[in-house]
Amino acid sequence: MLIYGYATGTFPSRKIERATYDSLAFRYIACNRHPDHDTMATFRRRFGTVSLDGTKIHANASRHSALSYAHAEKIEAHLKSVSIFSGS
């Protein structure tokens, strides 16, 4: 739950506790239970710090590789005009 909280920008234990009531994702991770913020703070203190290395990963869904609706229609029209896909 803490790692998911860190990944989504929810750092304070009180906000994570509140998210177990409000957010479906936090509720799923917590198995529909609502741990107290003191319990999470004790866990965090006992087991140390979680570090994120900040590695940047190239996304497949970047703006440059995304397909616009207009371009998709052009591709569809072209594929329909090709004899293999037209059924002849």
C-alpha cells in the first residue's frame, strides 16, 4: 500500500488511510480493510525507506507514435480498397 501510495504521489500515512475509504485502488490493495495511519507510520519507521531510482522509460503511447482518429480512418479506407481485404 505504501509503494502504491508513493507511486501515485500520496505520501502521508493519514492520506493513505483516507484513500482506503475513498479510492477503489487503495481499497483493493488493502483487501477492503482500513489500517490506521499509526500502523502504517510504525511499519514505515521499522522497515526503512522505499527509494525510487527515477529511471525514465520510453512509453509506447507517446504523442509522436499515437494514431489520430483522422489518420485511422485513412488507414481503414486504404485497407478496404485493397483487394485482399475487400472480399474479392
